[in-house]
Amino acid sequence: MNADAAAVRAAVSAVADPELRRPIGELDMVRDISVDGGRAQVSIVLTIVGCPAADRIENDIRRAAASVPGVTEVDLSIGVMTPAERKALTEKLRDGRPARQMPFGPESLTRVILVSSGKGGVGKSTVTANLAVALAQQGLAVGLVDADVHGFSIPGLLGIPAGTQPTRIDDLMLPPVAYGVKTISIGMFLREGEAVVAWRGPMLHRTVQQFLTDVFFGDLDVLLIDMPPGTGDIAISIGQLLPHAEVLVVTTPQAAASDVAIRSGLVARQTGQKVIGVVENMAPFTLPDGTVVDLFGTGGGAAVAEALSADSTSPVPLLASIPLSPALRSGGDAGRPVVVEAETDAAALVIRDLARTLAGQGRGLAGRALPVRVG
């Protein structure tokens, strides 16, 4: 049985670029394909020299071509796009948007959720990382921006190896993907152990702005932004860039955290952002014998939700109360989210429930331009 070149082309064209998450045929990466008996000769081009996904793409193409009936051998030739071809690709990816235009404005179909806290040490980043992975497990396309420039921790929480950087295609940056989540952090641009020092308002604003404009996330259902604690320069910048964003406020049960968390929610409202709920972390947990341990007290999350509801036209619910969990902590240290590594852990169950709740809400149509013509 002789293989058909058209069938080989169809199989190869369907292979997805692991960074762009689109079929390579759609990205114009497939070149000549011929078949001689059972031998398929396949020619493709990669986006850049040294493409970090090259090995995976090569293996996926060989498997795809070999799966076509009649193919017994695959010869693969790999080249690199010309500058003109890369330019055409970046224009296609932008879908007509000018370079360096922020794609997450009020008209965007992407739901933008800021995860904030009044103070550090409440586990906000751990909650954000696990929530992002849990949303991806729901089948959503998820992006994650680590906006905590001075205290970045998202790469470590998601197990992204030190030294991993976005892939650059001309002026586009393709974010690394971990557990199905496209992620960007200032930590990807620093040497291991290096810190960000002496950065003030303008530099912080520009960094966050570049994350939102120059990083190509593609079509996202949800973009999570891990905010720095407090209400400083970055909170003000994101309030200006994303006034339509929704806000999740993370606190612990103790009053010292909940009192400050209320302030972060009130400040978000001043920029026009909507507080959609409160997440209580490090809540009481139950021992095997049924004893409840309230290491950090009780009631903080409910108190924050009640206070934020008092001055709002719509109630702010306590969406989740995540119990203190050794598995959640150890998973963060190891870069293995608890929602993946310990699915039956009490914290994992609550975070997945939170993800289902958020996934079921969708995004409202207020402020969004709809493609509707009258007459």
C-alpha cells in the first residue's frame, strides 16, 4: 500500500506548536511533502534558530507522518523562517492589532482577575498558582502574570526551571507553559538568586505594561494577575491599565490580615475594579480524629466579605475557605501544585471548587463592543 502525500500533509499540518498552541499548518510552517513508496519526505520551518520546542515538534511530526497508512519511513528536513515569513507570522498572531497594543481592554473576551491581598505572608501567590492550574483543568485557556516584581514566586510555585525565558519571535514574547498555564514573571529575566532593587514607579509601570502588551498569550479565557501585597505603585498602574478587571481578595482568618485585606479591596474599587469575592487561606483544618485546629483563628474571611459588601451595590461573597495544608505548602516548595499532585487533599478540593465557581460565572457584556449591526 502506497501512502498518499495529501494524507501526510494533513497529518503533519495538524501537529500543534507547543508554544503557540496552534497547528503548524495554520502557522505556515509546513513546506514540501512527498511520498515515494512507503518513504515520506517532510520539510518544515521553525520560527527561530534554536527554538526551544524543536525536539518536541520534530518528534510529534515524525509520529504524525508515521501514523498515515502506508508510511514506513519518515525523512524530516527542518529549516528556519525568513525575516519576512516571521513578520507575516507575527502579524497573523496579532490578528490585525498594532504592535505593543494591550489586548486585554474592556472589549476583550478575556476575563481578567487580579488576586490581591493587603499584606504579605497570606499565601496569595500559592492560591493564585493553584487556581490557575485548576482553571486550566476545567478546560479553560489560562494566562498568569506575576506582577509581584519585587517578591516574585510564581515560576518556583509552578516548577518552571530557573533560567527559563520566553521565546522571542521578533517583538513578540511567547511565555513558558506550565501545567497548561501560560506564565510570565520578572524572575524569568534574572539570574538565579538575583533580586530586583531600586525600581520605582516608572520602571514598575513599564514592566507590567510590557507583560500585558509584548507577551503573546493568544486567545485566553482567563488572565490571572498575581498582585504584590499592599496598594503601591503596581496596584495603581494596573488600576490604570485594567480598570475593568475583577478582584479576588485573599486573607487569612486572623484579624491582623483581614483588617488590611479590606483596605486592598476598597482601593481596587477606587480605580473602578469590581471585587468579586474573598478567599480565606490557612483556615482551620480537621485532624483524622475529628479535632478542628484553628491555628490562625477563625472568621477573618467572613469579616472581609461582610465589610466589602457593606459599601457595595452587590454583595461580596466568601468564595472559598482553604484549610491549612502541609500538601499545599510542600507542593509549592517543590513546584508541584497540590491540585495536580494531591487531588484528594482538602485544600486541593476547595481550590478546584473555587475554579469551578469562577469558570461557571463567565464574563459580563458590560463595556464590551459586540459585533452586531442594525439594519
